[in-house]
Amino acid sequence: MIWTLVTKTWRDHWKGTLSWGIGLFSIAAIQLLVYTTVKKSAAGTAQMIDSMPEAFRDVFRMTDYTSGPGFLGAELFSFMVPLILIAVGANSGARATAEEESMGTADLLLTLPLSRTRIILAKTFASLVVVIVLSAFLALTLLVGVDLVGLETPKEGLMAACVSCALLGSLFTGVGLLVGALAGRKGIALGVSTALALAAFLLYSLAPLVDWLENLLWINPFQWALGNTPLLNGLDLGYAFTLLLVTIGLLFSAVMAFGHRDISS
């Protein structure tokens, strides 16, 4: 019965998952093709980057832009990939239970011969798998693509960056799930999750420019995922464990909240 609920969740939203997968592939492919031009005009590109305001380069982490890791870090892993996986995770988490209430089908869901805990765990598993599969698909695309365009970058760094972004997306899946379990409204859950993600990203981006923000990086999920520059340095086990631990805490809280709420339909 649990597996039936998981597969139904995937089946109900497979079009959205496919669209995100196509989007990630397209973005990665376009950026890899752009790199061929950057590589051919490396000296001119480096000069152009150096002429930009230092604050702009700091915000987008544009260090050694013409190198493989520098290019991928600036174009994919400093902005687009983390926010896409967060959007997927937050949306999946928000709709896991809150959508049922918004659509008036919560009572029907709770008539299944499953406890509330098993229901939300099944929905959670389905949501997290989507984030993981998209991250794995992106990793495969990049692993194949970098060789095709001659982009030199450590393969273990690519894997580490994708794993870090998957953990970040999973954390915000937990945020969406918890707010949805508390509020019972998908719009509220998605709105709160998105606002928190954008605030965290903004603080992470501006931290190099403001001393007091830099002192707060230790509590920022973006710092946990990207602060160690995984493309160059690999996966930081301490940060990865922190992301995993916070995610588990959010999911446990969501299970408890869903189990004790008076569900309306």
C-alpha cells in the first residue's frame, strides 16, 4: 500500500518532473556549449571579468572564470542549479500533504489503511527521490558533456557539487513539508519555503560585501552546500552532515505536526 501511494505521487506529477529534467539538461548543455567560446577567447574573457566591479565578482563567486571549475561554479552552481533543485524540493514538499487539503481530498487520503506517519513518510520519500533523480541526471549530463567540449574539471568535484545541491534541495523539501503539515495550505507552504530560500541565497551572496553577514554564514544552508567550493575541494563531510541532520530534523517535525493536526478537507 505504501509503494502504491509513492508511485501514485510520481504518476500525478510526472509531467512537472520531466519538465524540470529537460530544463536542467538544456541549461547544462547551453552553458557547456558557451564554454567553447570562453575557452577560445580566454585572455579577452579574463580581461573583461577583471574589469567588472569587485563587488559583482564577489557576489557571483567569479573566481578564475575561464577555468573549468570557475566557469561551472559561476554559471551553474552559484545560482541556477541550487535554486532549481530548491524550487523542485520546496514545491514537492509543500504539496505532499497540503495539496490534499487544498483540493478537499485529505479525508479520502486518511481513509487508507495506513497510519498518518506512513502516509507522510511515503509522500516524503516520493518527493526526495525526485530531487535525487534530477541531481543524478544533471551529474550524468555534466560528466558526459565536459569531455565532449573539452572542459577540464575534476570529476569528483562535479559529483560533490551535485550531491551538495541535492542535499540543499532536500533540506528545503523538508521546509515545505513542515510548513505544509502545520498550515495545511500549499500556497502558504510554498510561499514560506520560497521566501526562506531566497533570503538565504541573498544573505549568502551579499556576505562577501558585508562583514556582519559573513559572520552569519555558519547558519546559512547555502554555505553548508557551496561554501567549501565542492567543484574544487570535493564534498565537505561536516557541511554535508549538517545539511542531512537539519533535513532529518525538519522531516521528523513534519511527521509529528501532521500526526497531531486536525486535518480539514
